[in-house]
Amino acid sequence: MPDLCVNIDHVATVRQARRTWEPDPTWAAVEAQLGGAAGITFHLREDRRHMQDFDLERLKDVVTVRLNMEMAATEEMVGIALGLKPQMAMLVPEGRQEITTEGGLDVLGRQAELAPMLDTLSQAGIPVSAFIDACPEQVQAAAECGFSVCELHTGPYAEAFHEHARNIGHPLVTEELEKIQASTKEVLSRGMSCNAGHGLNYANVTAIAAIPGLSELHIGHSIISRSVFVGIREATKDMLRSMSSRPSS
Ligand code: PXP
């Protein structure tokens, strides 16, 4: 089973709604760790809509599991990552108008721009992941560009599941699942590690967690949503249970 990395941005979103000090994403990170998370993921967005710069050092102090920094491919973010030295830098596309990350990074179209940043981070000993759509062209481009990790975008699979009455056996859900399965094989065959995430929840995670060779799942919204009722520690444990349950055929 892959490791679970809990994305804590959504806690910071609630805090920033009042620009106050609660709820504290660092506290959330500790609770997720106590619930069994193998990693904590945060996204420092260019517009600072949720995580703030002051959160980073605090997280670095208390997180004893892997700390992953999701970031746009910009000089500013590369500089911050070099100072923080997270266990992994996760390059994602970023749009000002989007509610959350919408599509995968176009590594194919941006290779020339991404390569120097990738080089700088890699030379500082920070493994770099590309968040990409589950398609062979982007996997190939990520390998050629020198990424050591790909995170496959599970959003289209999650959307298909939601749109088709949460029926995991619906042909369009199966189609999206098969793309992720095929891309996982492709990523691994090119010598990179393979992670996945976006839109995963307690109902749709099992089939993804069962894909052989996936190293990590990055999950935020569903865990933080459940935590409103049961707390982050329990919500993390519940997610680990869903990940390890047997997929329905
Ligand atoms: N992976 C990436 C690259 C993301 O941008 C996000 C959203 O911040 C996630 C995973 C987690 O997605 P969700 O909050 O839908 O679980």
C-alpha cells in the first residue's frame, strides 16, 4: 500500500478566512502524524491564499515525517525551497483564478523553462516531483527533463466517480482508472517514483491505493472535511483504513 501524505492547506484556508491564528495548520500536521501520516504536504501559493511564509519554519520544526512543498515553478518558490529544504519539492501549475490546482503541469511544453529550476533543486539534494496528467507524453517529458518523481493527477478519475453516481464500476470511471494504472507502469519503467493525488476521498481511494508500485498518495480536502466531525487524527486513521481495504471488482 502507498504511504499517505496529508495536505494541510485547507486548515490554513479556514484560518485565512478571518486572517487570525486558528485553526493552526502546524497543529493539524501534528495530528495527522499522530494518525499515521507518513508525510505532510503543503502548498505555498504565490498569492498566499492559505499557507503563509511564517508557517514554513514552524512546520519544519514539528514535522518529524516527510515534509513536501507543493509549489509553482518560479524563481521565488525555488529560493524558498532552497532555504527550507523540504524532503520533496512538488512542481504544480498555478492559476490565480482557480479554486484548486486544475490540471497537470505541462512538462512537455515547458521543458526549457523547468529544466534549470529542476537542476537547482536537485543539486541542493531536494528530489523534485512533477504533477502531471496521466498520459504517456507527459510521463516521457518528465523523464527527459530529469524529474525523479511524478505525481499522477487523479482529478479526472475522481470527477468521473462523482459524476457517475459514485459507481466505481462505471465504464468512464474504469477508463480513468486504467489511464492511471498505465501511467504508473510507464513512470516506473522510466526509473522514476510514482505518486498520485487530487480529489481522492474515502469512497474512491481504494482502487487507486491498490495500484502496484505507487509510493505515496497526497490527500487533503476529504481528510480535512471529515476532521470537522471526528478530528484530524481519526480522519487520517480512517483514510488509512480505506486505503488498505480490498477493492471491489
Ligand atoms: N496533489 C496536488 C498536486 C494538489 O495540488 C492537491 C490539492 O492541493 C492535492 C494533491 C490534494 O488534493 P485534494 O485536496 O483534492 O485531496
